[in-house]
Amino acid sequence: MAYSKVEQYDEDVTSGLVRSYKAALSLLGEDPEREGLAKTPERLAKAMQFLTQGYQMDAKAILESAKFHEDVSEMIVVKDIELYSMCEHHMLPFYGKAHVAYIPNGYITGLSKIARVVDVYSRRLQVQERLTTQILDALRDTLQPQGVAVVIEASHLCMMMRGVQKQNSVTTTSAFYGEFQKHETRSEFMKLITAQLH
């Protein structure tokens, strides 16, 4: 029996992207019909749809789907959430990890939903600065907590492969709301995400 993988993609989007990628390969001096590239435009069309699937996802709906009333008022931290995104300036990847915390104000959400929110916004054409605040805004607006903190550390291929070509640079962005704007709360969060507790 032949191998087959079932994936669903928008046929109109796929065919439009395939035409564009074939044209781009030709403009770059390649032959899009040669054996090694014959299926590349279709693969790329599907890959780009996967990498930008966040446009079809609703972060607030994800958080609402697992929103529970709970009398908890201690900091909840989910750290080292892997993220992969695409720089909107060069359409090259950036990747790293997100650390997200919130202090509930009557409601909590499923821990996996926080990681899914990171995916919703990272699976779009992005800049790291906006990605950081979008994650914060989704948690703030949906859970209305006492505070939210988001820190992202990422390496950008647009700095590594082209431009300044700095291989070891890491960009860190942060956003804080509510209780995390207080020095002592922010310090506790920063200690927790840098500690080796496990």
C-alpha cells in the first residue's frame, strides 16, 4: 500500500501560491520543472499555509474554552514555551521560547491553552515586539487577571543568514501588566524563569 499523508489546505490558496513560487524560481534563474524542484512550489505553498495558520485561529476563544472559576491569587508561570515564527520584514524564521505568567483574579485557564496562545500569534508574519504584546493582551482581555507578564527570547535568521550575520545574538522582549509592573512581582517572575527548578 502506498504511503499517503492526509492534510487539508485551501485549494485556491495553494494553486495561487504554486503559480507565484514557480514564477519566483524562474526569476531567480532556476528551472521550476527540473526533478529536484518539480514539487517544491506545492510543498512551499502548503508549508506557508501551515506557518501562517494563526490567522485562522482565535486566541481568546482558545482561552475561553478552558476558563474556570478558581479562588487562586498566586502567580502561575509557564516557561520555556517553544515558538517558531516568520519575520515579516524578510520572511525568514525566528525561533526561541516564551515565558508567560499571570496572577488570577477569579479565573484560571488550562495550562496548555497558554502555549496555544503563543502558537496563535507566532504562526503569523510577525515582529517579536508585537508578538510579545499580543500574547499579553489576549490573557489580559480574556481572563482579566491581576497581572500578566510575557518575556520572549529568540534568534532571528534575518540577522544570522543575511544583514549583519551575527550568529550568536539573541533578542529579548518583555511586556508587563498590572501587578507585574511592581518591581517585587516582576523580580519574582524573572527569578522563576531563570531558575533551574527541575
